[in-house]
Amino acid sequence: MAYKVTLIPGDGIGPEVTEAARRVLEATGVAFHWDLAYAGDGAQDLFGTPLPDYVFKSIRENKVALKGPVTTPVGSGFRSVNVALRKTLDLYACLRPCKTYPGAPSLYKDVDIVVVRENTEDLYSGIEFEEGTPEAARLLELIAETTGDAVREDSGFSLKMISETCSQRIVRFAFDYARAHQRKRVTAVHKANIMKFSDGLFLAIAREVAKEYKDIEFDDVIVDTLCMRLVRRPQQFDVLVLPNLYGDFISELCAGLVGGLGLAPGANLGNDIVVFEPTHGSAPKYTGQNKVNPMAMMLSGVMMLRHLGETKAADKLEKTIAQVIAEGKNVTYDMKPNIPNAKVVGTSQVADAVIERLRELKNT
Ligand code: NAD
């Protein structure tokens, strides 16, 4: 029986990397029925909105989606398709494994970090007050009245909210993940020394939840210290659990540690829905050039295969991608950043090479 999966090509480089991932997933022999759904620029042109209702309907029905990146216009217009999807479907956990494959352009070996990012609150809640508006003035008054502090009148506000409920469920998610994947330690990341009522709450909840998981080690680290320690010796970290904003930054940092955005897969998970998508965005300047690395999208497909219980196919596909990386002959430009005039191939040729290796595996 074919798995019914919502396929969202996205925009920018999205359609190219999604097509490459679709092709290699099909080459594993697992059957898919792709339910094509447009979001982003393409949907704007077709339906007058970047996020039509039928996208939600399709994901809710299929419970699994493979999604390419979608551009977020800066400063104006639609806030963000990605944030809207995550909030509306309550995809509260963002899972981003960052692992070094031999041959990847990384300064490090043996990095294997899993970033678990809270996806629904913190500074991304979208509750903001524009400078100079009556609402901002009311907030200024409230702050002056309740704290005695004077905030500059020409300030704009973006609210950082961290709740007990969301902290509990993301920390539990991280521990459950660690247990299910034979991981040893969960590290909570915060800035509780400064933000006592938001990050402080997150840390207090993490410490409480940790008591329920005696088989997994627990510790915590301040986010700035984490950055320094990650760059010095990333191998010391296992599973990191973070509020939304730090999760965003640290998952890109970890992507950089293992060879760049072209190698960083991900998934957004709710209670019964999962949307698989790479960490990278739509890289608009490379649109339509058959240039960028599709491996992050392919590795998101590997995560999807595991989620569907297709472990053998997932192992086979991951092994094949690792082989192509190690051989270094059919890789995109980002895999040879320090080699001027290196011979590199395009997005679709990487897919061809992976498919070729999958066929060879089948015939052995
Ligand atoms: P980006 O990740 O799109 O690209 C930054 C740079 O990283 C690119 O210029 C390119 O040099 C490199 N890069 C990214 N993906 C690559 C790949 N697959 N192979 C090789 N190199 C790659 O980040 P950005 O430029 O800050 O964002 C562009 C747009 O994407 C923005 O509108 C942003 O909001 C959006 N975005 C969407 C998502 C998503 O859909 N989940 C995630 C992040 C950013």
C-alpha cells in the first residue's frame, strides 16, 4: 500500500530540492501517493494567498507532509507561512539532528547532536506593538505603573512568552526522544540568569521533568556559553532542548558544525502530525539554477521513512547519501567551499547519483 503524504514544494529553491528528494524516496522502493499542495509564492499566484486552506486540510488528513522551504517577506505582508503552519497545526516540536558524515566540509568529526526546539511561543508568538501606536503607548504606561521603569517612548515591542505548558511538553518530548533513540543526555539551554520569569520558568520546568527520567542524564547551560562550547568541542553534546529563539540560532550553528545548511534535515512534530522539512530556507538567489544541495531535503525524507516505520529503506537511503558525500564526485558547490574551481554538479545530478547507488545496492 502506498503512503499518502502531503508534498509541499514551497518556493525559491524549494521545488528543486523537493523534486530531488521525491525521486530518491521513490527509488528506495517504498510506494508513495503524493498529495501535492502549494504554499508560498506559487500559491499566492494561484489562490491569492500564500497559505490556502486546502494545505491544512491535506496535512490534517494525511498526518505526514514533506515540505520545501517557503520565503517570508521581510517587514510587511503575510507574517510567515512557516510560523502559521506550525502554530495552526500545533507542531510544537522542531527536531533537527546534526551529524557529521565523513567527507562533509566540516572542521569536526563525530558530531552527533540533536536539537529540539520549542516551536510555538517565545518571541515568535507574533504579539507585537508598533512604535508610536496607541497600543504601544498603553504598554509603556503599564510598564511605568507596574515596574516604575521608564522605557523609551520611541520603542517597539515584541513579546517573549514562555509557558509552563509548552515548556513541559517540549522537555518531555526531548527526554522521550532521548529514551527512544538510546541517547544519554539532555541539556536544557536558557538565559535564566537574566530572564528569570521566561527562561527561568523554562529551566525550572526542565529540572522538574528531568526527575521523571532517571535513566537519562540531565544538565543545563546558558546559551552564550553553549555557543562557545559548541565551537570548541561539539562532540560533548547529545540532545539539546531550547526555547524557540535560541533553538532557531543554535540549529543553524549546529548545521554549520556538520557541513552547512545543505546537510541539515528537520521535522516539525505535533501530537499526531509531522511535517518534515530541512533547516534551510528558500535561498531565493539560487532559484531555478539547479545549484543547491538537496541532501538536507533528502535526509528529511530519511527521517520521514523512519517515522513511517520504513527503517530498512531509511537506512539504505542514508547509507547511500553518505556514500555520495564520501566519494565527493557528485556533490554540489557547498560541499567543496575551500577548493577553488572544484568540479561540482547540480541538484538533480546529486539525485541521479543517489538513485544510481540505490540501484547498485539492490543488485548486490
Ligand atoms: P536560507 O537558508 O534560504 O539561505 C542562506 C544561504 O545558505 C543561501 O544563500 C545559501 O548560500 C545557503 N544555503 C541554503 N540552503 C542551501 C542548500 N540547500 N544548499 C546549499 N546552500 C544552501 O536563508 P535566508 O536567505 O536567510 O532565507 C531566505 C528565505 O527563506 C527567507 O524568506 C526566510 O524567511 C525563509 N526561510 C524559510 C524557512 C522554511 O521554509 N522552513 C526556513 C528558514 C528561512
